[in-house]
Amino acid sequence: MLKIGFVGWRGMVGSVLMERMLEEKDFGGFESLFFTTSNIGGEGPDIGLGKAPLKDAFDTALLSSLDIIVTCQGGDYTGKVYSELRKGGWKGYWIDSASTLRMEKDSIIVLDPVNRSVIDSGLSSGIKTFVGSNCTVSLMLMA
């Protein structure tokens, strides 16, 4: 079963994502862990499987055990954690709403369904970093 970590799930963008995933019952298909930068050990969200304690969003050892990391935490977080994970050999998928990685050659801006063919091509060629366009466009596409 895939292990997916969520960072920044309480903010404006993250809460919209969480709401939609709950409505669509997406949390049943994988193991989810919720991370925080400020409330380690606090109560995580109720996704229908009980409330697990929040994990440390800077614990790269734990983050490295994940298949996918979804972050809406912002560019400062991405700047501190992403390169450290990749340098440590992490090969998972990084899905990020921040602009930090938009211009990197090994990332794809997600505008699904607008650039679905680019996303599919990237997945086929081994791209594992996907970033949002900006909050406004992302929210409009999710609505």
C-alpha cells in the first residue's frame, strides 16, 4: 500500500484539498501520515480512520520512508526539505503547491486537465516532482 505524507494541510490550499479528498473518499486507498511544522504530537485530522498524532515535518528520515509527499506548506518549507530528501536518495513523488520548484528541469507544473498529456509524458519518463501553478489557478481548477 502506498504511503503518502501531507504537509500544510490546514491552510487555505491544503484545507480545500483535504475537503475534496474526504468528499471523494480518497483516503481509503493508501496509508496517510500528517505532518506539522508547529504541533508535533498533536491530534491529526479525522479522515475516517481515527486521529493519529501529527509527525514532524522536518523529520527527513520519516519523510524518506514515504512514496509520495503532498505539500501545501509553502516555499520556505520546500526550500529546506526537498533538496535534502533528494540528496539523501529519496526517489518518491513530491507534489507541491509552492512556486519554489516550478522552473526546475525535473519538475512539471500541474494544470490538469489543461496539460494532462505533459503530466502523463512526465510520469512515463520518470519525472517525480509536480508543482502547482499558483493558488488561484489551482483552486479554480479544483472547484
